[in-house]
Amino acid sequence: MKVAVIGAHGQLGKDICEAFVSNGDEVVELDIERKDNQWIDIADRDSVSKALKRCSDCDLVINTAAMHNVEACEDDPEKAFQVNGVGSINLSLTCNEIDKPLLHISTDYVFDGKKQKPYDESDKPLPLNVYGNTKLSGEHFIESRAKKYFILRVSGIYGKNPCLAKGGRNFVDLMLKLAQEREEVRVVDDEVLTPTFTEDIAAQIVKLAHTGEARYGLYHCTAESWCSWYEFAKEIFTLAKSDVTLNKAAPGEFAVKVNRPRYSVLENKFLKDQKLNIMPPWQDGLKRYLKIKYNI
Ligand SMILES: NC(=O)c1ccc[n+]([C@@H]2O[C@H](COP(=O)([O-])OP(=O)(O)OC[C@H]3O[C@@H](n4cnc5c(N)ncnc54)[C@H](OP(=O)(O)O)[C@@H]3O)[C@@H](O)[C@H]2O)c1
């Protein structure tokens, strides 16, 4: 199989490339950072058309690229819509032209979090912020325009490659750094999510891509089970054998500029219905991450 990966230099994109290569597949890496003919800007129709037509012998186009710094999206909604919304139309139309399926990454932030029970693919989204709204518009554009598509909503991702849009350090790395620097670390306990190791998403995507009968459509794709950020930090410090004091932050202790869902747990129902779900519990992903990155 040959796949084109857009956002190939990003946190998730790099792991997806590695997973396909390890599986014996061929990968074309596309990214906005590149200066050569693997350059792509998904917000620009002409660039998408040129880049994808150059690799029209690929079996699948995967898009991980997005504007996903939540504060930056709030500050510049037009740019966020251009990348996350219009970018999805550009990809859909070009994939139709070259007759290839599009696999697109979306987010748990399409929900408002009020359900307080895991969301499955049939639940109605209601985003709370510009980022979530623009990602949801991207989903709608793909659903209405692309002939063959997979949309995968992921949540709380962290990986061994830096996420540059968020300053290059993920939550696990931040906790370990703070544990070195401070005697006490305080973390919010009123936001519940499913932290997901990017290698697990990459493995699930390889499986989906290689399952000929996988149905096109919208998928939730996160690790199993859930925790608050505080519980996530607790597990990190336990596994790292850190003796830092961890306490729950008081409500409102950390000022937030942008509204976020306080509960964004996703249920991988569509994957499970088709017996394709290989996502492990979040604790397993964390153990492997700490082993790979810190040899803990
Ligand atoms: N991070 C999370 O916690 C999280 C949670 C839920 C969903 N998601 C979704 O997961 C996906 C992957 O996130 P990630 O953490 O891997 O992001 P990332 O590390 O920022 O990677 C995204 C890559 O896409 C590139 N890119 C940005 N704008 C582009 C454009 N207009 N055209 C082409 N390439 C562009 C980026 O290049 P530059 O670095 O040069 O901009 C970067 O290499 C995104 O769709 C995001 O919405 C993320």
C-alpha cells in the first residue's frame, strides 16, 4: 500500500508515517514546512491539487494538518476556518478528482461536554470554541463533499515527537519537568478526557487502512477508559516513581482564556461494531510512552 500523509512532520503525522513504513508500506510525506515538491498548504486549493496529483498513485490520503492551538484559533477565527474548514473542502475535492479515499483527523472538542457519559459517533456535536467549530465545519464539508472518507476524532493526544503548535512539550513531559523543578504540582481535577498515545492511533489507522471491508464514515478513535488531568498526572508520577507532592487545583485556580469541554470522553463504537478496535487502555499507552521516551 502507498499512502500520502499530510502534516507528516507533526506529532501524530510522524508516528503515522513510521507505522506504515514498519508495516512495509510506502509513504509520501507532505507538510507545510517542506520547501520541495512535497510542500502543501491545505488552506490553498492550488497547492493541494498540485501536491496530491503528484502522488495520485497513492491508495489513501491521510490529513493530520490543522490549526489547533485553541487560543490562536480564538484570536484568528478567519485563519482557523481557512485551514480547518476550507482546507477540508480542498482535500475532499482533490481526493474526488484523483479518486482516492481521504482519512482526516478531527477532535473531541466538537462536543460541549455536558453529556457526562462517553460520546459515540451518533451524539450531536456542539462546540464551545472557535477551534471546535472550525473542526466541525471541516467534518461537515468532508461528509458532504468527499466521495470516500474516514473521519477519526481523537482526544488528548501526546507523542514522542513535539507538537510545535503547543510549544513542543506535551502534558506528560510538562509534568515530569515540573516534578524536577518543584516540591508541589497542582493539577485540575474537573476536566475529564482520554489521554491517547499517538503510536496507538497510528497502529489503529494502519489496521483500518488495511481492512478492505472497513466502512467509510465517522469514527471515534481514542484509548480506552478515561481520567481527569489530575488522575493522569498521578499515574505519570506513580510510574516515574516521583516523590513530588501532587494536589488538586482549586476550581478557577488556573485562568483559562477559552472555553473547553469539561468532559470529552469518546466511545469507539463504530470501530467496535466492525470488530476493528485495537485501542488499548490509556494506562498502557502511557507505560509504553515513558519506556520509549524516558526509559522508565
Ligand atoms: N494535540 C492534541 O491534543 C489534539 C487533540 C485532538 C485532536 N487533535 C488533532 O490531531 C491532529 C494532529 O495534531 P498534532 O498534535 O499532530 O499537530 P502538530 O504536531 O501541530 O502537527 C500538524 C502538522 O501539520 C502542519 N500544518 C499546519 N498547518 C498546515 C497547513 N495549512 N497545511 C499543511 N500542513 C500544515 C504543521 O506544520 P507547522 O508545525 O509548521 O505548522 C505540523 O507539521 C490535528 O488535526 C488536531 O486538530 C489534536
